[in-house]
Amino acid sequence: MKIGNSLEILMKKNLPLLITTFIIAVFSFWRFFLIVSLPPEDLVTITTDDAFYYMNIASHIASGHGATFDGINKTNGFHPLWQLMLIPVYRLIPSNRLLALRVTLIFQLLVFISILILTIRFTCRIYGAIALFPILIVFLFSGFSNCLLEGMETPIHLVILALIIVYMTETWSVHHPTLPKDATLGILIGLLTLARLESFLILFSCLVFMAWYRLSNKLQLLHFVVRAIRITAPVTMLVLPFLIWNKINFGHFATISSRLKSTFPHLSFKPSLFLRYPQWAALVIVTLLFFLILVFGRYFKTGQRILQEMSQPYQNASLIYCLYVLMHFSFILLFSRWEIGGWYFAPYLLVIPLSSGPVISALRKSSYSARLRPVFVFIIILGLGLDISMQCLSLRYRLNGYANSFHRPSYRAALWAKQNIPKGAVFATTDCGVFGYFSERSVIELDGIVNNFEYQEWLLKRGLKDYLFHKGVNYIRDYASLAPEKYNQFQYTIRSKIDRDFYSSISLSPSDERYRSSSFEHLSKNKCQVIWNFPRSIVHRDVEK
């Protein structure tokens, strides 16, 4: 009872808000210190290689070369909103890529803090300060926060989604519609789609909810059609220019990365892709449970108590959000061809601020609330302690080279290339974000996600060797090579992303080797980064034959 009484006193004195402010401030200062003080070869280990695709493309756009990663091939392998936001950084800082990286990560940190503040204020305004602790614990868990602070578009995506939920709850109404409210919601959904293109699914979840509302309230079909147009039109006006640009320049409305990674409309059920991320799988389960409470809660006692703590607009916004997450998860599970990152699942985080408030509020009003207070305090202390431990362990894990293990060797190889290879030289390699960014050389990306469709078609029809010769490649880099120190011939092999059974390779000899890094552990094997001269004379003779 003493612990419970103490907790109530703390709630009345707003001490939770002070504690939360202090924790966020400490976390922010710590991340800021890391960003500005870590040497570059350590800084790259707390980012993701894909983030440097955005930064390198932004640098090319800012310098007038257009949307290209390598300076040779046009690409649309990016989500446009984050790409556009990075261009001013590289206009203001055109010649210092390390400083531009630090500025980008600081800006991303500020967006992350704004997400925390927005969700905490929204939840506390409705349910009081006690509801903020689940938000704080989950968002500061390293398994989630790292995905939001690795240089990708993720925090911009998440903050717009949070704004949509707040707007739906506090302003937009399914009961009293107006043109400005529907149009504003459409604009927000359009911005969310530009932040991550598959986020257009929230438009479908919104329309599904509105159709259900029309049927349950026996409204005329015209009512639904008018509202659907008012919401859909701003989304279309914002997103269509990018889609048209894609079609004109690349022959497809979709981006190269989405076409390579998705099998839509053909099924490709691969749950193993998702099961690599158990922390996100847990949030999907929470979302499903919350959705079931929203739909069927009125039929059982506990569900009724939780629903009583939610206003009707709050229930509507939560239902639309849950539909979106379940659609998004189903789309990834059913149509992903290969390689997904943790940042794909960032929208799922918002289920915690949405669900924890009404659940905690219902528990506080229950007959057994006094017995639960010590348990709640224990969970808070345990959760915050776990966050601190995991943040420290995660940083140590990355700085010691166990995570993102090829980033540091990539940075060192990039410096070697910058110092020893002429500016006009052309490299070809996979997983080349860090290498392409810091080498400041033309680097043709052989995964294909920031290349173009020509590469995929050429690979299948004429093979890797001919493509490299056609593009004037001078050097081949293997980012995580198993090439032994002594060998006669090494087969550098590329797998097609369109036809996963198709491989194309070229033979490289020891005499062509120009650079070899020290070994590092990658995917439980000792590997190294190797750079070879591309034997163009041999290829030329093969092509003539």
C-alpha cells in the first residue's frame, strides 16, 4: 500500500513528466554527443548502409547531376520526401561529406524527439502522466530506436503518421464531415505516402472504415463517394507527379526498389523475412489484440471497460490505424521477395501510445487496481533499466564490429579509393552505400535497388561481364569476400533480383587485385573487402567473339 500511495502522490505532483523530460534530455544529449564526437569509421557503424544511398543521391542532385547514385545511371530507388529534405543539406555543405552526415543525423534526432513529445503530450492530455511510461520504455528500447536513428526516412514517416492519428482524434470527424477537414486529412496521407510509398495503404484503411460507417448508419452511397473523393484527391495531387516522373523516366510508375523487392500481385509468402525481427512481431500481436478489443470489446467485460476509456473519435482513429498496420504487415508477409529492414515496421510503434493509455486507465478504475500498482512500478523500473542496459550493449556491439560489420571496412576501402584511384574511375559493387559516399567516385550499385531497370534486363540477356564493359567499369569491389589470400581464379557472382535462379559471374585473378582489407566477421564467417582491376581487354575480346 505504501508503494501505491507514493505512486499516487507522484502522479499528482507531475513528477512523471519531470522524470520523462530528464530521460529524454539525457538520451538526446548522449546521441548528439555520439554524432558529433565519434570518428567517421565509428559513426558509420551506428548508421545503415542504405542511408548513404539517400545521401549520395542528394549530393548528386544538389550538384546538378540529377537523381543518380553513381553519376552514370538515373535512379528512382528512394522515397521522395526524405530525399527532397536532404537536398538542402548538400547544397549548404557541398564539399564536406562527413559534416553533412553529422548534420543529417542531428536533424533525424530532432525529428525522433518530436515524435516522443507529440505522442507523450497526446496521451497525457487524455489519460494523464501515468500513461507516458510505456511510450518512453518502448521508444527508447534500442531494438526500436536504432531503426529510427540510422539515417533512413523512418522518423519522418512516423511523425507524419502520428500527426494523422492526432488529427483524426482531435479535429477530423466521421460524424460531422467538412471539406476542409477531409482535404487536410488527404494532404497528410499524401505526405505520408511520399515518406514511404507503401503507406498509401492507410488511405484504403480509412476508406474501409468510412464504408463500414456508411453501412452501419444507413447513409446514402453518395455521402461515402463525396467524402472519398475529398480525401483521395489531395493524396493523388501530391503523389501523382512522382509517379508520372517514374513512368516517363523509367517506364514504370513504381520505383525500382519496390519492383525488385515486391512480387505483387503474385504471392511470395516468406514469414522467415519477418521472423528475423521478433521485437516488431510482438508489436503486430499487440496491434491485433487491440484491433479485436476495438471490434469485439463490447461483448466482454474487460473490453467494455477499455472502450469506456476511449472517446468515439479516439476509437475511430485507433481502428483505422490498426487496419493500416494489419494491411501493411499482410502486404509485406505475402509479397516480399527478398531482404527487408527493421525500419519497414516503424509504423507499428504507435500502437503503444494508442493502446496503453486506455488499458492503464481501465486498470486504475478496476477493483484490483491497488494490487496492480506495485506491479506497475516494478515494470516501469525494470523497463527503464532494460532500456539503459540495451542502449549501452547495442552501442558496444556496434562499435566492436559485431553489427554492421562491413561498414568500417567499407569506410577504410573508400578512403583508399579516394586517395589512390583517379576521380574519373568507375567501380562496380553491391552494398555500396558507405563506400560510394566516402570514396566520392562513380560506384555502380549491382544489387539494383538504386540502379535502374536497364541493369536488370542487361544482366539477364547479356550477362554481368558485358554490362560492366558497356558501363566503362574500371574496378570491381567485393564488400564481404571469401576470396582466399592465395587463389588462381576467383568467381565474382551476382544473383538476379528478377529471376532468383539466375546467376552471372566473372573470373578475377590475383594479378588484378589492388586492395585487400583485414579480415572481419560477417554472417558468422571471416571475410574481407577486395578490390580488383576489371580486366577490360579480356572482356573486349570476349565481346568481339
